[in-house]
Amino acid sequence: MLPTRSLMFVPGHRKRMVERALGLGEFEPTDLDLAILDLEDGVPPAAKADARAIISSALAAARHERPARFVRVNRGPAERDADLAGIVTAGLDGVVAPKVDEPAELAALGEALEAAERAAGLPARVPVIASIESARGLTEARAIAESSERVVALLFGAEDFARDLSLPSQREGEARDLLYARSAVVVAAVAARRLAFDGIWPDVRDIDGLRRDAIIGRRLGFHGKSVVHPDHVATVNEVFGPSPDDTERARRIVEAFEGARAAGEGAVLFEGSMLDEPIVERARRTLELARAIAGRKRTPPVERPAALEGKRLK
């Protein structure tokens, strides 16, 4: 599984922001894992056509494996189909479906994607991240995740969800008011064998608040977190990636367990605690993630990135 710790929303009509996120032109590649090039809420209606053209051009110019390149399309059928006609190209890694309330919406999106793929002469391969942003969507989250093989992850849309519940405009108490919804999204995604990505921290300047919120998300089981500013990427990557201490402890756990089993020992004691398969499996996942992150840093530019195609939780 390729590491997807940070996902950044990028307004599609802001050409320099798009180029910076993708490391194009004068900009160097960053540590961002996945760019969500936005055609929906982040783009004024009058700028939609320009945004499609900018994103299409950027997708054609992209040459690096990372960040993965997803596009958040519009929800209405007419605008959505216009989006897909402009952005379903060889450089696209996937789409984000906003404000999904029921599985039928993913079926309609799948049909539209198939039509766009045929028109572009591409195989049926474009994966989807479904965004849960309402109380109705939350109650249908597992069904939404399981509605299509294209769906690879659920994304929690924190701000729209808070609006749906008429919550105050300012986050308080590390967003304890959203803990149930965030946890429910994780459980639904993992039950469906999909990934789960947390919502944004809205205060661009509050890095300490971002870190606290990201830690909560990680402890709830999210695999990564969406952001709205490049300054948030490093913190999110740090929280959702294993630290050197985490990696070293995981290595010792696996070595102790495998060594004891090779010696024919039944019970395995490690630093005063008993080891069993669930603990060891989590340690193995930590090592796998650490290797994937390290491997990403050594990956040269490629013509066609693999992104999240066909990936599921293991």
C-alpha cells in the first residue's frame, strides 16, 4: 500500500497553486502524498471552465509519481460530466466524489467515468474517494464504501458535516463534537476494507491545533488527513507516518516474536509484555509503512504513476 498521509485541496482555477502542488514548472516536488485538484466548492462558478483547462494541462505535464493526482468533481450531473470530459486523461490518478449521501450516487458516477474513459481511449481504471459530509451520508457510509470496486477510500468532510448539524463555526475542545462522526467513518471504511482519511484543520496559522487534531485522527484509526495549506503537510506527514522510535520498536517486536517462534517457544515476552499476533501484525504494518515512505523518496520520475489503483487495506 502506497503511503497516503497528506491530501491537500488545491483550487483548480489558481494555476500557480496547482503547479506548486504538483511540482511543475519552477516548483520542486514536495512531500505531499496526494493533491486534490478542486473543481467543486473551491472554484467560483464563473471560473469552472478555466479550472478544467488548467487542471487538464497540469495533468498532461505531470511526470512524478507523487503526489498522486485526484480531482474533486462537481456533484450535479451536467457539471460533473463536463469535469470528467476535461480531466479523464492518462495523467489522472482518481477523482473525489463530494457530498455523497447514498450508494446510488457512486453508481451514477461510475457510469459517467466509464463513458469518459471510453471517449479518452482509456481502460476502466479511475478510482474514487467518496466524501462523507452529511448526517445522511454518515448513516450510509459503509454501503457507500462497498457500492463500487472503484471506491478506494472514504474522506470525512468535517466542515460541511458540521454545517449539516448546525454546529458552531469555530472548533472547540479539539473538535470533540465531531469525534463520533470521525470514528464512524473510520469503522465504516475499515469494515468495507477501504482507507479512511480525516477532514481538514481549518485554521491555517494554528499548527499546534493541527497537530493535536491530527493525533486524535490517527488514534481514531484514520490513515491520513486532508489539508488546505502547504504549511500543514509536514505536520500531517509526521503524525501519520511512523517515527524512528516507532519503527525501531516495531522491528524489535517482530524479531523477538519470530525468534521465539523459531525456537519453539509458545509464549513470547517482550520488554515486560506478552506478544500476540495482533500486536505483531501492527508492528509489521508499521515496518511496511516505513519502507514505503522511504521508497517513495528514492522513486525517480515516471511516465504513468500507479497512485491508489486497485489498492485495498490488508
